[in-house]
Amino acid sequence: MSDSAGRSARLPSKTEYAEAVQDLRTAFTDPSLADGVLDLDRRGMPRTSSGRNAVVFRLLGSRGPCAVRCMTRAPADGARRYGALSRYLETHSCPALTPATWVERGVLVSGVWWPVVLMPWVPGDTLDIAVSRRIGDPRALRHLAANWRVAIRQLRRSHIGHGDLQHGNVLVDGDLRLQLVDLDGVWVPGPHEWPRADAGHPDYQHPGQGPELRGVALDSFPASVIFVSILAVAADPALWDLHTQENLVFRAADFARPGRTDIWRRLKKSPDPRVASMARSLAADCSRAAEMASGPEELVAQLSP
């Protein structure tokens, strides 16, 4: 939040942001944004995507297509968090993670400056849409799951924790390549700690997770939830009837009752024995400490030869 906005001020709504960016020259001070072109829909309104914490606008500027992420919910220590990430990525590569820059005086709304996060525009579908479009194509879904393992390995090798792995924060292009976005909960190694932005999406998080969880351990359980979900649907497309706009096939209630809800019973009978085995491991992890949860690599390693 900008100093001019005040710490207790209410963040603008999605509608207020949309009205503000109608005139780019007054909304932005960055010349590459102020002189850009806003992506509009057929009605002439700004084309947006939105999640739990922000609304995103697509601009065509001198630096190419970019995503302008306007917060509807303030991230904890946003300026410091994104600053640490930018510095860390100067010397550490993580291809799966979309770089992002915090701009303190980002967008002017009703006379008040609010911060924005700038990212390169990443084309593609969110993970849930990518999966839904490939129901009945097990080969494509297994390919997607394999690429997910690669993305998680890249995070681990870079010692970065995303902090909120869930379908809405994963973009998939036509070649099934993955990019991770929405970095409000990101964690990078450094001399200073800060609180997590939030606890992450409940339909992906470990039931025993607490605020003390740090580092790559932030992502182990949700990464496995996504990995098992994709492979489970590849083996049994009927499981997609458990999907809602909030999840893939698991819900928070399933993690609270490991092995005792419908999804666990159906996974136990999966046509793919590897899925049944990994589901058992995932259920067991629900009853262990969150920092002990297995990531996709450990789930695969635990499979019988």
C-alpha cells in the first residue's frame, strides 16, 4: 500500500480499478504503461482475470504484453517480499516462476496511489481449465503431470517456496508448459523472515499447517495434491465430477478425514495402481506434521518397483 493511501484505507474494488485504468495516462506514471494499449473486450471494457487477492489487466506496452496486478487484498510485507524475490532471481534461475516487480506508486484510483505488481503476460489456461479440456486424453494429462514434476523440481533447486500452489496460480500453454503466478506468498532464502501472506488455498493445504512453515516445505503437500489429482483424472475421468471452481478433485474436508471420504475410496479403486499407491501416501501425510509431507518426487520414489 502506498504511503499516500494510508495503512488503514480500504483497497479499491475490481470495478474501481477498471474505471481508473480507462485512461492509462492518468492511471500510471510508468511511461511503458501510460503509453500502452489496454486489452478490451467486445463491449469496450477492460479484459480482466481475477482471483482471491487481485484483479489483473493486460496491457500492450513498449516492453511487450504485461500483466498489471492490482490488489484487492493487501499481501503481508508486499514491497519487501517482492523486492527480495527480484534480488534473488538476479542470481538464481527458476524458469517455472514468472518474475514479478512491485511498484509502490503503481495506479492512481480516485486521487490515491496504490501499489501494483507487474509481470510479463503469460498466455495460457489456468490449470483447472487445462485439465478439463483434456478429460478423456490420458496421454496429455500424464504429460501435464510430468511437466508439473519438472516445475516443482525447479522450485526446489532454486530453494524457493511459492506459498500458494493451487489451480488458479498455474498457467498452462498449448504445449502443456507450466508457469507459476501470484507470488504474494513467495518465500526466498535470506537473512530476514516475514510472515506468510496467507495460509494458501484451503483445498490444497495440509490440514495441520501452521504459520511456522517455511521454505520449500510450503509447497510439498499442495504440489502432491495437484500431481495426484491430474494422474487420478487421467486414469478415471469420472473423478472430474468432484471438481468445482475451487478445487481439482480434493477438498479441505478430505484432508481433515484422510482415507474416509468419497475421493479416498474412489482413489483406492483407481484403474492405475500407481495412483492408488500415491493416494495412500498422501492420506498418510495428512496425519503427519506438515513439514514432513512428501512432494511429488517422494511419492514417485515410494512406488513399488
